[in-house]
Amino acid sequence: MADKVIDPTDGLVADVVGPWTSEKHERLRKYIDAYRGARAMFLPNKGTGGACYIDLFSGPGRSQVEGTEQFIDGSPLVAFRAAQSSRAGFSNLHFNDLDAENVDALRQRISNLGGAANFYSERGDAAVDRIIYALNPAGLHFAFLDPYNLENLSFSIIKKLATLPRMDMLIHVSIFDLQRNLRRYLNDRRVLDAFMPGWHGAVDVNGSDHAVRRQLLEHWLGLIKSLGTTPADGIELVSATGGQRLYWLVFVSAHPLGRKLWNDIRNVNMQGRLL
């Protein structure tokens, strides 16, 4: 659970994030802008399928950069503003956070911007069922999955979203969590069983930590490919200023156009790449 503070600009709760968060959000903003033309084809007056944005771990919508007095938009506001400025706004927004206080703050912030959305306060693997039920399967949809740890990123979430034929996903995988808790996860197995089913038979747990992490990633990507949705070439490895590896940023899509657009804009500030 992230630390909380009050944003003095609106008096609502905010979370605390690392300085690298802005880089992640810049990629999110650029992708939403880049696929505005494709999104418009599913919006009235051109289409009827709709184009929805899903954020299953939304937070309160505003964040303080750790160690500074700077406050920045969280992913829900980044996505909302990017879509509005592109003149191809999402037909609907779905925001979920397990923390009800975060949901209340985000609801107020979206309203203050003149927007409307659907809000949920459940575990991500529960909220996704309600959200998918509300989506038009003929639409073009985009999900941003940005949990704080692997425990909340159940593969069932990705599997369910991938049942929609035009679902793009930008997924944050916490390598920091995996590094810090690797041996505990290997021994306990429950987190990895949910995050990447079948991993135990595909990974040599007696190898070095680096080798094990690499095998786990390859297994996870194989699971995604088995769903018929393909990771874009290149997985961004984002690190802290001191070189600490923090997370993988993985874009997956069932159609080549989405992968092409991502590959065109992903290099915001290239730090490393895994594949």
C-alpha cells in the first residue's frame, strides 16, 4: 500500500510515487495520442463499438513525487487528459482501486475535469469481470495494469481481458518486487502460481537469481502469446537513478497496428531492454 498525503491543489488524498513514474506516464500519454485515429473509427459518428479505457489499479488520480514537493497527475488523469486533447476521447472510463478513499478522490477529480466514469473498489481480479461485462466486444479497448506488486497481477486478469478481440494492454511488472522476494515466492509458490500458472515446471529454481528471473519472464510471455495476443518487440526495463531495476513495461496487443504504434513511441528515455 502506497503512502498517502494531501494534495494542496484540491485538498484530496494523493499517493507517493518515485521520480520514474513520470516516464511511465509519458509512454501512456504518447500511446493514447498515437492511436487516436484508430480509436476514432470506433466512436460515433464512424463506429458504434466504442473505445473504453480500463485502469484496474488506478490510485487516487494525483501523486506526490517522493522526496519533493511536486505533485503530478496519476495514470487516470493522464489518460483522460490525453484522450480529450487528441479529440478522440474514450467512450467510457473504468477505474478500480481496492482503497475506497482513493476511489472517492478520483471520482471527485474526474468530475472536476468535467468527465464521468465507472468506479469500482474491489480486487482487480474481481473488478475485471464486471468491467468486461460492461464492454462492447466489438469495440477497441485499452487497459493499463499498474499494480504495486506481483501479488495483485493475477494472470487471470490478463486472460479475461484478452478474450476481447481488440484489447490493448500496457502492463507494469514489478521487477523490484520479484528481486526482493524471489526466493520467498519460489518457496511459497502462491504468488507465482497466480501471476504465471505452470511456472514451476518451466523454471530451474536452482539457477542464479538472474537466470531464474529471466526464465520466469520468458514463461510469462509464453502464456500471453498462448492467448493469441502478442507482446510488442522490446520490453522496457525502467531503473531508478542509482541503477536499481524497478519494473518491466510490457505492451501487448492482438493486432499489428497496436504493436507498431507502441514501437514507434516507446523510447521516451531508453534505459534498458530485455528482448
